[in-house]
Amino acid sequence: ALTIQGAENITWFQSSEKVRRGFCAKCGASLFFDPLDKDKHDWIGVSMGAFDTPTRTELSLHMFVAEKGDYYEISDGLPQNQH
């Protein structure tokens, strides 16, 4: 089982009716994107830049692409969720 340590160092803000975001209480770094409707969403977004070591993680999809900057081009063939 995965053990998470240091939860006392996370500050949560509910940024909308649908999601809360977790930040490091010490430096303010964005760490988590957590949808509140657990019946609809069984995942939590983790800011991969928070890891110091290689994660061997692979992308599975792109989210919120309708809101991406016009300077980004997504051409890797992965699914793109507009919202």
C-alpha cells in the first residue's frame, strides 16, 4: 500500500464547486488537482514537477486543451479532453 507522509504540510483551497487544489504550505508550490465528485472522478492530478527523481510515468491524455495557450502544439497522438 502507498504511504503518504507530510499531509500536514499541504494547504488545500477549494478553487471552484468542482475541484480543490493542494499546495505546499512551506513554499507554495502547486502539488495536487483534486476533483470533488468522487463518484464521477476516481483520480487526483499530481504535479509531476514536484518529483526530484525520474518517475517513469507516461502521459495517457491531455486535459483542458480548449484553454491551452495558442503557442502550444499537441501532436503526440494522445487523446485530448477539451474541458
